[in-house]
Amino acid sequence: MRTIVMSKQNIEGSIQSIKSRTKVIKKALDTAKQLKSRNDEPGNTTPTKRCYCGNNAKLTHQNKYGRVKEKLIRVENVPVYSCEECNEQFISGSDSLVYAVRLKEAYAENKNTIAFK
Ligand SMILES: [Zn+2]
């Protein structure tokens, strides 16, 4: 009898922890959705970022080559902001992190070409 009661408590405990974990996952998904809808707003023109020269650099997608140790890896569709005024090109901070991670992954998987996303 006692063991049955204990295992019931264990099950309830597990259910509780699954419930709280599900809540955390749901919250993370909601945040991701919000971020996505912010980027996908309808009627948005090409995203721009302020270049250091003062002009707005427009978002383009380019193929880039990255080097990990002695290996050259081609990364396709990298989001690059391109300034028509001074020809400066740059990647946003969060994208450059993704870029670095993708390069490392490609190196680990011994790939020569990867897609940015
Ligand atoms: Zn510029």
C-alpha cells in the first residue's frame, strides 16, 4: 500500500515537472514567434542599417568565403548590409555570430559549401 502511494506521488511530481518544462518551451516559442513576426512585417521595404558614413546600408544576400584554420568554406546567402555611398559592407552583430557558428559546423562536418540558414 505504501509503495503505491509513493509511486503515485512520484508520478504527480513528474507530471508537475513536465508541465513546468512545457511552460518554459511554450514561452520560448512565443518569443521566437514575436521576433519572427517583427521581421516579417508586411509592406516592409528592404531592411537597412545605418552605415558609419551616415548613409543607410541596404540588406543584400551574398555568398561569402570564410576561413577556418587552413580550410576555405563557402557560405551562401549571407545577409550583408551594403552601403551605396561608401561601398562599405557589414554583417549585423547577431548574424555574424550565426556566420561564425555555421563556419565551425561546416568545418566539423568537413563541408566546403553551406547555406547561411
Ligand atoms: Zn557608408
